[in-house]
Amino acid sequence: MGEAPAFCFDNLQNGFGLKPKGLETSADVGDKTFVIGGADNDSTSYIGVKIYDKSTGKWVIPTVLGTKPKACKGHSAILLNEDRIMIIIRGSTPDDCIGFLRLADTKYVKEQRKFWGTEVVAWSRGVRGDAEKPVVISGPSGVGKGTLINMLMKEFPSMFGFSVSHTTRAPRGNEKNGVHYHFTDRSVMEKDIKDGKFLEFASVHGNLYGTSIEAVEAVADSGKRCILDIDVQGARSVRASSLDAIFIFICPPTMRELEERLRARGTETEEQILKRLRNAEAEIEQGKSSGIFGHILYNDNLEECYENLKELLGLNGSAPTNHKPSPKGIDLPSNHSVSKIDNKILINCETPELEKASKNLIALDVSSLKGGAPGRTRGLNVYALDSFSDGLNEKLS
């Protein structure tokens, strides 16, 4: 695309005075300059990203994945540890005002670069606070994992939730979109799978089914811990993803006991029972030896197994923590400036309307960030800072 013009952007590496000139900011990382701003290559609705490769003297338009920030009238940006850029969007809603552009070669970025054959960067929405790890529970049919999950949901209804799966099949009967499934077109789901937005997926009778990262994140946003009831193959896909989860495999005491349970159902033919038993043997072997599952529970006694499950999840012996929905973002005025000191991002809100002039600074603590594209970036802590002192005074609720 020709030679690079002389840059008049902010130098983000020093961490100070990061007001963008115009609508673009830039960051030098190694032999590349990342320029953020203007229109996205595919749409004018989102903030664009382009890269200047100083070693070749050429511009590169990367494949941009993840939750792209919406186009805005301006933003501030700052480089964090040379592996991601944090942007603060002016005049945005509290939920959408902070985004992270991942630059480092995470597993997700590497896989997407290999798939697309181009340079890849990935956006992630910033969220205040942490979330409990999702729980992946697998086991062969008839082992009782559904019963164990129902017991958890009944005893702790405000603590656990299920993600809503996606499917390309048509709704049946009274099924509602967004409640029973997210019903979608095959072309849309296939593109999202290619973009790495699904933790696991499978084709069943010609229709696609899958669990999206967004569906799991939505459960966390509501203040609940997501439970994923999936088979070993699905658990393998989740383990290979960026999702940090607890993996539990439920085993029967013996194959004979499992066969008796399946026959006691009285809902399947002899052929179906034998097929389930063959599948169960393979699943149990994979569950024990694959390295996917960090915990294996034997369901030889339902109540004892349930107590062991609760102990694994930290629910025994004390009242469970009262989980709250993810805090809202920060509501920033259009006029503000940003600087960086160590792991603190300081936002100077230049508005005389603030009730207390001593609290016209907001500090973002980025020392405990977790996650990232294609999911949320969690772990942001936000404080009000007394501009006339050196300390952090008040953590914003």
C-alpha cells in the first residue's frame, strides 16, 4: 500500500498524554506499528485496525476477530506489556467503553492466523471484576450426571446457570429463540465457527449444534456459574479453547451397574442399549486416560457422589458466596485524558459538573486481567482517586 506517512499519532509506550490526535492512535511493538481508528475494513460501523510493517515498509490490513468496538468520535489508547492495547471509548455506554486488542500469539490468535493465512488481531470487551470458572461435566449415558446437575440447580438456583446452545435446525412446537436454543442460519453459524466463536460444535442429523463462547460469557455476566453438560468430544474441544474451566467426569461403579440402570429406564430397545454400552466403554476410557478431566467422580451412591461434587466446587461446609452480576462499566464523559503508571491506568475526567473535585480521577487496575479474545477480558478493578493525594481512596461498586 506504499510507504508510511510521517506519524503524528500518540506514542503509547510512555503511558502518558494518550489523547488521540484526530481519530487514530498508534503503538509500536517490535518492528510493527499498530494503528487504531477510522473505519473497519469491512464496515464503517466499527473501529478499524491496520499495521505498518517497518521491516518491509508496507501496510498490512489484518483479519480482525472478536467483539469489535463500535465506531466513535474518538478514543484513548494505551499499550499494556506489549501484548495488548487497551482502548477507552469516548461517549460510549458504560458496558462498551473499554476494549482490548490482543497482539500476542495466544493459542487462539495462532490458530486463526493459520486458518486465515493472514495477520490476525482479536478484540475483547473489558469487564469489571472476576467470574467463577465454568464447570464442564461429562459422563456416559445413564451414569446420572443429569440428575447430579439438577440437584445442583435445585439447591443453588441463583448460583448456577446453563448456556443456551446454538442450532441450525428449525424451532419445534413452543420452542423460543434465545430460551431453548439460539436458532440461526447455517451460513452464519459456519462463519462463527471459522472465526473461533464456538467452544464446541457437532453435526447431528444434518443440523449443527454448538456452544458459543458468548453464551457462556452471558451466564457469567448474569452473576451465575455456567454448567456445560457435554460429551467427551465436546469437552476435548472446550479444553483446547481459551476457556478456563473445571472439568469433571462422572463414572459408573461398574459396567454391569451401568447396564442395569439403562435397562431399568425401560425406554430403549436391546439394540439401543448395546450401542449405548459400547459408546460408554469408549467414553470411560477417554475420560480416564485423555488428560481432559481434572476430576473423576464415581457415582456408586447418588447422595455421596453429590456431596463429593459439591466439595469439588467449594460448596460444602459453608454458605456459598452470594454471586452478583458483573458490575457495569464506567460512565466516562466525552472530555477526559488518560495516562499510565505501572499497572494503573489514570483517567482524568475534565468535567466541572462532578460533585467532588477531589474525585475527578478514576484509576483502572489492570494487574489481574484474565481471559481475552474471543471471550471477555475480566479482572478490571476501578477506583476513585483523590487527585490531591498519592493513594487510592475508594473502590467503585
